[in-house]
Amino acid sequence: MKVVVDYDLCEANAVCMGIAPEIFRVEEDDTLTVLTESPPESERAKVEEAVRLCPKQAISISED
């Protein structure tokens, strides 16, 4: 599993960070950082929730 962010869509609303702070962080300059691009399978549920709840649909999961 790989976390993919479309930074053209992302508004750094921090919804993902609220769901999975060990994977996503919004910086002071309002940009999103993916802390763990390939999180362990044990984090899949949180990542899927972040994908589903992203207000701009900017996050996806790649299985590559």
C-alpha cells in the first residue's frame, strides 16, 4: 500500500492528520506532508478512512 496525494487538490484541511497523525502532518505553512508513504498494513483502516473523508478527494491508495 502506498499513500498518494494530489497536491493540486489538497487544501491541507488536516482531516487526514486528525485520523492518522502518524501518517499525515500539516505544516505551519499549510502544506501536507506524508510522514509514511508506505505505511504498514496495520494502518490500512486509518488510511482508508482518511481517503474517504478527505474533503477535496486528494488522497488515494496505490497498491503498487
